[in-house]
Amino acid sequence: MADPIIEADGLGIRFVRNRRRQLRLRELFIHRGGRNAPAGQFWPLRDVSFQINAGETVGVIGRNGTGKSTLLRLIAGVLIPDEGSIQVRGDVAPLLELSAGFSNDLSGRENLHLVGGLHGLSAGYLKRHFDEIVSFAGEQVERAIDTSVRHYSSGMKVRLGFAIISHLPHPILLMDEVTAVGDAEFRKKCYATIDRLLGEGRTLVLVSHNEKDLTRFCRRGLYLDAGRLTLDGTIAEALDAYHAAVPR
Amino acid sequence: MTSGVAALWSHRNSLRILVKRDLAVKYQQSVLGYFWSLIEPLGMGAIYWFVFGVLYSRDTGRHLGDAAESYPLFLITGIFAWMWTSSALSEATNALTGQSRLITTMNVPRQVFPIGRVTGRFAEYAAGLPILIAVALVYAAHGRVELGWSLLALPLAVAVQGTLLIGLALLLSAFNVLMRDVERFMRLIIRVLFYATPIIYPLSLVRESDLPGWLKVGYELNPLVGIFQLHHSVWYPDEFPDARLLATTVVGSLLVLAAGWWSFRRLEPAVLKEL
């Protein structure tokens, strides 16, 4: 069997509250000093190990502030772990933030080229598929494509962001609460697109509080509690664990 | 380090996109657009020419040697290169803080952001070169400067300057995320550097001054000194830095690049958490 496409081993990351108080150059350069840890440190994620094979669909479940989004950021490579390691064998198409990294000063058109280009789409590809991407984002965005993104509603931003991400050929999809702000029509489009992408054999890691989404797309579930991976099983098992922890 | 460089190279397309974006944003709402990158240094040059070329012309002329007959060319040669230095440094300082949105959602080598700022300002410098060459040609036509092999000092100057600026940009951008004081501090530093570098005056003026010896040595440790001597030597071969100064400059710039690269790698995890 092939190597797992995502492999986390003893993954941990440490944040510091009130960093201003204890900012010392020495500490910046010498990681893991080992001496008694200064107060205010906490681990949003620690000792997390799992393997995800190509084509798997994984839902990450947990209460607020248990490290779900941090985990996605680690997989996407926009955070660097303090402990353990994470190996990702393949390009990642991340939709981590609703705004997808748009710069407010630029128009939708320029942002599309900027974000698409930074994600590795060639200028030629973007030009050829420009109309397709924009029309996917919906009529509202189509009309506003030459005004600056500053004036977009959050729904418009996420639609354009999703339209770009869904055109990436990358084998791994990361999504963080994508469907939360879209209207019903957009959600339907989203679902159809995700289904299509999964049909092509992509790997999905989804963070959501929406159980319908989770059960619809994911077969495997990771349940995070206080920064630890407490359950790694089917999505139903993970949801059960979640319900056990959160009284309805 | 080699893997980092390879990753950077494979993302050179991202670099291009970012530079284009920066230039687009910068000039999109101004009527004169890119001409601003010429007007500013030319204006500055005019001011210094008025003060030192007109008011203090006798003193200035005495120390300039070769360049006495063509002080305006001497001035704008230095000022064009200085604009690249100063704007690259001040813009690189907030290269990470100002683009945190992109950095926290996009997995590209983070070095791209500060290096992009240096490259963008280099593009402006390059856009000004035709003006510089036109001025030099006018003086050459009057026989006040001679163009020859010394023109080859230009690519050398640009290469060394680019090395130094990229090193500083990496260093400053990372530190600025963790300590926003850096941004304020840089404004002062840039002003100090302007006068601590032979841009509007010739190096010989410092060498022949009454400054204590240790201060003169310290002055020449600044890699910018040799870089600007190289720039000036393009038209005035006599200004070409001697072996010691050239070695100091080249080695100093490479050391800064290595230090910048190393500390950027070291600070990267903390920087990403902070953004």
C-alpha cells in the first residue's frame, strides 16, 4: 500500500498568551529551553498522531477552541509545529479563511489572479477559466468583479474563494466551515462541487459544526478534545463522542 | 538552507505575482503613476544640488575631483540607488505584518514576501536607469565624463546591493512581526544611513577629515559605503573601491544575507503564530 498522504506524528504546537511580557531575544532563538515553562503557555494541540490515506474523507469534530482550525493550518503548512512532525505528500488546496487571503485594495479580478497564481495556477489557465470561475461564484460577484474586494459581502468573498479553490488540481482539500455563510443556492453548488471533487478521488479534511455536512461528506471522524485526539474512528463514532461531551 | 533556496526557486512565479501586485496597488490611484519613482529622486537631487552645488559650490568642487564638473550626475547616481535602498528597507519591514492575510492562508515560502518588496523596488530603480544614462550621455558629449569599461561596475554594484538588501529585508520583516518597534526605529536608521554613506558627498571627504581613526574604520565597515562607491565608479573610475573596501563590502553583504536567512528560518514558527 502507498504511503499515507497525510501523516502526523506526535504533533504539538505551543502558543503563548501575553507574549509581550516575556519577549526576550534569547527565548526567540533558543526553542525548547526545557527549563520550567514560563506561565501563560498553552498547547492548543498536543500528541496528535494519525495517518490519512489518499481518497479518505475525514471530518474533524470538537468543541470551540479545541484545536480544529489549528490542525488544519498545520496540515496546510501555514503553521510550523513545535513538537512532532507532519508530513503531507501532495499539494494542498486550503480554504481556511472565508476571505481566502484576498487583499482588500484589489478588485475581484486582480484577487482572483493573485490568489489563484499563488496557489500555483498558471496565468494562462486562469485566463482561460476566468469566466467559468467567476460565473461559479454567482451573479452578484460577476457584476462586482472589477470593484475592490473591500465592498464585497462575506458571502461574496467565500463564493469567489471557493470558486478558485475548487479549480485547483491539488489532491488534498482542506475546508474550514465553508458552507456556514453561503445561502441555500450556493450551498447546493458547493455540495455538487465537493461531490464531484471527491468522486475524482481527492482527499478531504473538513472542519465543521454542521452534522449534515459531516455525515454527508466524511466517512472517518477525528474527535478533538482540549487539544488531544481522543477518538479516531468512523464519523458516526466521532459524532457520538461529541454529543456525549456536549449536552444537547 | 539549500532546500529553502530550492523551494524559493520553485515559487519564483509567486514572487513575480506579488511584485506585480505591489506595483499595481502602488500606482493604481495616482495620475502620474510610475513617474513618481523618477520625480522623487530627481527632486531630492535638485535640492542637494542647490545646497551643495550652488551655495557651497567652492567647497564641494574642491573635494569632488573628477566629479567636480558634473556634480548633478554624481548626485542622482547616488540618489537613484539610495531610493532603492531606503524604500526597500522601509517596505520590507512590514512585508509580513502588512500581508498577514495572505501568509496565513497560503502555503508559499514566506521568504517570498520580503524578497518581493526588494525586487519591486529594484524594478523602479531599473525603470530610472534610462534617465541616469541619458544624463551621463549629455555629460559625456561635453567631455566631462568618459564612458568605458567602468560601466561594468554597475551590475556588480546592483548584485552586491541586492544581496545586502535581501538579507536586511529578511531580518527586518521577521523581527517586525515580533516587535513592532522595528518599524518606527527604521525611519531613524534610514535617515542616519543616508548621511553615513557617500551618496551626496565623495568618500575622500570622510577619509581626509579630522575624524578619529576608529570612527573612519567603523564608517567603512558599513557595506553601503562600498556599494555606493561602486555606483559612483560607473562614471568616475577613480572612485572604484580599493581592495580592502571592496572585500569588506562583499563579505559584509554576504554575511548579512546569511544572518538574515538564518534568523528568518529560526523566527518563522514564532512569526506564523503571531500573524
